[in-house]
Amino acid sequence: MKYMICVVDSDSGSGSADEMAAIDAFNARLQAAGQLIMAEGLASPRASVVIDNRGGAGLVTPGPLHDTEQYVSGFWIIEAHDRDAALALAVEASGACNRVVELRPFYGA
């Protein structure tokens, strides 16, 4: 079953050297176990563009969809046997990146 672990952050900046080392170690453990599908960081919402072309509207608006203090700053897509295994990995991820994370299953998971 596939899950996404979203990293919740604010404009506090990127991770410290210790946090990055912990994230690298966590990624290596996931990869060695065959559980890492993808992991990536995301730019600040200030770099986003919202596009709405429903019905050919062609609306393009710079900036985030929602103006909030917290946003998703990165993610892991993982493979886990079940929700409990994914939850255990999300707990590890939160400790590794020193951030709040959100665990969400993919449809059909």
C-alpha cells in the first residue's frame, strides 16, 4: 500500500545540518528496506502559480492557493504493508525532519 508523508513547515527556512543528516539516514533506511518510492522538498508557496482552465477560463494567478502560515514543504511517498506500518514510518519521519507530518493513503491503499 502506498502512502504520502507530507512535511508541514513554515517560512522558518530549510533544515539544519543535523536535521538534514537525520533525513538522509531515514531515507537510506527506507531505501534499503525497499519502502522508498520518492522523496522531495518543495519550494515556498510564494513560488507557486494557481491555474484554473475549467471551461476554458484560462485564469493564471501567481501565488499560493491558500495564504496560510503552514504549508507542505516536502514529502515522502512510501510503500508499507498496512496503516500501522505506515504510521510507524511517519513517526520516524517526523523525528528525522523535526517537523509535524501528515500521513495520507493513496486511493485504493
